Amino acid sequence: MKTIEWGILIVNYLFLGGLSAGIFFVSALATYLQEDGQPAYPRIAKYGAMMAPWPVALGSFLLIFDLGNWYRFYKLFLHFRWESPMSIGSWLLLVFTGITFAAFYAWLPEEARHRLFAWLPKRLAFLKRFDLDLSAWRRPLAMLGFPFSIGVGIYTGVLLGAVQSRPFWNTNLVAQMFLFSALSTGTAALILALSINRKSLDFKQVRFLYTLDICFITLEFFIVLPYLIHGELSVRAVQEALKLILGGPYTVAFWLFFMGMGLLLPLFIELWEMKPVLLAKATVHHNKVLAAGAAFLVLTGGYLLRYIFVYAGQISSFR
Amino acid sequence: MADKGKKKRYALVLDSKKCMNCKACVVACKAENGVPVGKFRNWIDEEKRGAYPKLLMTFDPGQCMHCENPSCVRVCPTGASYQRPDGIVLINYSDCIGCRYCMIACPYNARYFREDLGVVDKCTFCVQRVDRGQLPACVETCPSKVRVFGDLDDANGELQALLTTRRYLVKKPETGNGPQLYYLL
Ligand code: SF4
Ligand code: SF4
């Protein structure tokens, strides 16, 4: 019986997992790049480390909640099946989430850490010995986390792409598309965090984020394009599947809201903001509203991409 | 079916042209396997074409194809979906976490979700009967003898006889799943 089995919870999960992967990747990059022995982009590094664990933690919770038998989720970790993208992904997610929390802890400001431990009830006072300064671990954790953040970002696409019975998904381009979208949404989340912060936008850090996001969006665009071309030149089942976004029920969502408003418009805004840097040796415009707007659009676009793929993919099939 | 030890490959041959859409197989399956209301392990696909007097109506029974390379088994993260050496694809219900990845990966939409148990289920070729030397319920019930169940590796069996003397097709071979339901032409 043909039914939609994966619904909005899975859409949320794929989005949130990718979001964390992106945030962590950018934050780790900001930690890794150094100037005079100090992180070159300290605010991005810190904000990212503070933000990264939560989306993936929430997403994993949603994923478990979506299972028919949620209390059996531990069985995912009693087996390792290299043929199953979900099995590989669960392990990746577990390690990645651990790393994000470790990085979170390593970046926690000292007083916040002390306050956290001060809350402990008396009986758990022995835990106070973990009130350690791990700031020396920030860079090693960043480097350790790189492959895992990429892994989680790409796995959310492999999960769909590796299903040969659904022609809408069954191409390796979906993995790259989801990865670049994940990196881009992560960057956008950091732009948003910087722009809604009371502190003024710092030119250097904003330029760094804009540059990254422009790269990620461009890469994503040049994956989406071949995905369409490749699909149109593929076998009939794939061509029929693509009709879902070329005249079918997801056409408006895909072209207007994802491609137009979620990809090209924010790209345009970010390029516009960077224009002074690109054309002359001037600074970025420093427009908080535009920055927040572009970031918001990227995030909605990323969410929509997951939505369209999860639903349209399940409808598509061989005849 | 009794001789143990010899390698077996169970399969089903269908002579759809004989099917009259009585759905006795569907009812027999539901009764034998306790399939919940609203869910089906097997079904009849109808196709109508043309208008009187030039018209065509065909009935094609469908169900799990007990694929040679089952994509449901490949994607299952816990190994709950598995293939027996005799080719029958089954689900170990106590290992199934209900992620429904297998349902999405099956090109034949052969699986259904059991909300009451939180697990996925599908046709089992009635293993409980086959392992006792009986035929699957649908095969035994079919009044017009559409269904022939047996062992493909049995050189003198009915399946080999049919598949060497008759033309047949399998559904969606392009998925690479190697379906083991043979539809006679
Ligand atoms: S028909 Fe579907 S459920 Fe049955 S073995 Fe093949 S892939 Fe698995
Ligand atoms: S629903 Fe059950 S049988 Fe299907 S893939 Fe998930 S764990 Fe395996």
C-alpha cells in the first residue's frame, strides 16, 4: 500500500541535524583559523559552540519519537549495518552529538560553568570535580568534529539518496545538496545570532560568514542545477519523478519558495552587502536588518528543501 | 518440501489470466495471518482499458516479491528485516523499531505498518505453513489455480516446468531487486 510514512517529524529532524552540522562546522572553522595564537573569529566560534548541540539534540528526540517503538531505539546501537544508511547515520549522530556537547562545555564561560555546578544538589556534589577548564581542548575538539559534522550533513542526504525504489531521491547529488544546504543554514543561523545580538556587527566576522554562505549557496545552486539536468536526461522513472517539481504539486514550493526566496534572493542580498568589499576596499554595509533577513530566508529555504524532498520522494516510484 | 538439507529457493508463479478478482486469496491471507482491518499483505491490481465492445480488463495479484536482493533488508538499521537461506524475506518483530525505512525502500509497496504493535509487517509466504510442508494460504485457497508455489531449485518441480515452457515477466526488474514472483504471459 502506498502511504506517506515519513512526515513532518522527519523533515524537522533532517533540517535540525543538518543545521547543527553546519553551525558546528563554521564554528570549528572559526576556532581553527588563528591570528596571533588566538581564534581569528572568536564570537563566531563561541556562538557556534553554544548553539550547535541543541538542534541535533532536539532532532534526535523527534526521530526517536517518530519510531513505532520509540523505547527500542537503543537497538540502533546494538547493531552496526554498513549497508544501511540509517545505521551508519545513527552512529555518526551519536558521536557528533557527543562532540558538540564537549565543545559546548569547553566554550562555556568560566562563571557560567561555576554557576552550573553550584546548582548541583548536595548529594551530587562529587560531580564538582568535573568543573574543569577545558578551553585548551577547543581546537582539538574543533578538528575532531570536522569530519563528523560533514558526515552528519551528508548523511541526511544519503538517507534519502540511497533508496533505489524512489527515483526522485536516487542520485548521489542529493547527498551533496543536503550537505551544502546544511552548511549554508548553519552559517545563516550564525549570521542571525550575530545580527539579533545587541552588540554591533563586527565587520571582520560578518565578512567571514557572508563569504562562507555565498560559497555554500553557490555550491548548492550548482548541485541543484545538475540534479535537474541529470534527471531530465535520465530514465523515464526519474523524468516522471521530476515532474513533481516541474509542473506537479511541488512546483511552486520548489521554484518560488526554495529556489527563488530560499536560495537566490539571500544570495543576492549577501552579494549586495558584500559589494563594497568586492568592488572597492570599503567595508560591508553593516545592515542588521538585511543580514537577519537573508539568514531567515536561507533557513526557510533549507527547511523547505527537506520538506519537498521528503514528501515528493515518497510519492515518486517506478511504474 | 519435506527433504531437509537440500538448498531451496521458494518462489511463486502466477497465471494472472486465470484471475477473476474473487479476492479469496486476500481473505484467506487475512484469516491465516491475522492481518489488521484496513491493511493487506496481498491484493489484486485491476486495469481497465477501452470501451465496449473493444475493451480489456486485467487482474494482477500483488504482494511481497521475496526479492533476491531485497532493498528492505539492505536499509534496515537493526537487521530486523532479513532473508532466510530459502529466500523468504521475514521480519524479526522484536528487533523492529518501527522506523519504516523498509517501507520506503520497497519498490512494490508490499509492507504495511502495524500501529498497534509499532512494527512493520508483510507477506511471509506463510512460513508457519510452509515449514510444516503445507502451501501458503492464498495458494491453497485460489479457486482458479492462479498461484503455483514451490522450490525454484527443484529441477523436476512444477515451477521449473512452468518457467521453462511458458513466457513470463517479473515486475519492475529495473530496480535490481530480483523479484521472485513470476507472472506468466
Ligand atoms: S517486495 Fe519489498 S518487502 Fe518484499 S522482499 Fe522485495 S523489497 Fe522487501
Ligand atoms: S521498520 Fe523495522 S524492519 Fe523496517 S527498517 Fe525499520 S527496523 Fe527494519
